[in-house]
Amino acid sequence: MLNELAWVVPSFMNLMTFETLANGVLLNKVKVTRHNAPPPTAHTKVWTGAMIVAGHTELVVVWRG
């Protein structure tokens, strides 16, 4: 997953790119936390960066279980 903040008139938005997987390949669900939150149990960090959440820019971490 790749995310960047992009200016799309009239405001910034999340612009995400996802990797296409082979048919039948399923990944474990993800959890998104604020950067300073403790990591969820039995999850691995897969991405960290800025996202717009509820209209505000937040630094977040994406975890996969």
C-alpha cells in the first residue's frame, strides 16, 4: 500500500495505491492506529505516514495481523 496526501481542488485528500494480488490470495485484515498508540497484539507494521482522518492530518501506522 502506498498513500500520499494530494491536492485535489478544493482540498487535500488521501491518494492510495494498492498492489494487485493473484486471484484467490487473501491477506490478513489490517488495523490503523495513531503513531503513538501501542502496537496491536500479534500484528506487524506494514506502513506509516500521514493520512487525512476525520478532516485532519494524522500520522498513522498500518498493522497487519
